[in-house]
Amino acid sequence: MRCSMIIPVVAALALAFSATAEAQQAPQKPLPYGMPVSLALAKKAAAAAEAEAAKTGFPSGIVIVGPNGETIFEEKMDESNNSVLMAAEQKARGAVLYRRPSRFFQDRLAQAPYVAQLAGISVVGGGIPLVVEGHIVGAIGVSGAPTADADQQTAQAGVDAVK
């Protein structure tokens, strides 16, 4: 009799733990979009990113977009490549439209090569959504460093400035 009572208890505990594990692995609901980032806030993010790019010695293009991917502010640092603004814009647009850093797609490219074909994304780190009060208000894209990690670091400086 004792054994017959233990089995249902063990089964119930196993079910409870498996439900908890599934809940922890379930994807989180994406953050909602908010009103577009203001020009003042966009300039603040860009200034912080520019300072980081100058500190690292990699002249960059910096683009801030609103929640629909519309350009709010952009700048091309002296001595940067002519392509930096286009690359930074693509990183920022992909980050805001998919509500994920462009690094997300870069990290998944090897396991899922189809991500390179998603509309409007960049599979190179350096694009990060801008979040204000729990809402995505835009994104920053940075291009110009020789590595995606350096672009990501520069973009993160812009994100940190508007938190």
C-alpha cells in the first residue's frame, strides 16, 4: 500500500518539475514598441557611441532609427570608410524590426543559415534595440571597427547612455 501511494506522489512531482522546466525554456514575450526615440536622446546615444569609437581608435558610422526603422539621426566620423553608414543603418533597422540585437542573428548563422535571408537584417553584431521604460523606442547601429565585437561594444555605449 505504501508503494501505491508513493508512485502518484513521484509522478506529480515529476510533472511539476517538467512544467517548471518547460516554462523556463519558453521564449519570452518580446518588448512592446513605444513612441520613437527623441532627437535629443538619439544624439545622446550617438555621442556616447562616438566617444567609445574614438577611444578604441575605430572611426565609425553611427545610425539611430525609430521603432519603424526610420532614421532619426546619423553621423559618419572623419576617416571612416564610405560604407559605414549603410552598414550601420542595416544593423539598426534589423535590430528594431526584429526586436533583437544583430548579434543574435550572427550567433545563429552557423546553425540556421536561412537567417541571412530574413528581410532587413544584418548578421553582423553592432545593432542593438534602444529600450526606454520597457518599450523599444528605436535602435542604434554602428559600423567601422574591424570586428563585430568592437562594433557591438561601441553600440552598447550608446545604449548605456540612454538607460
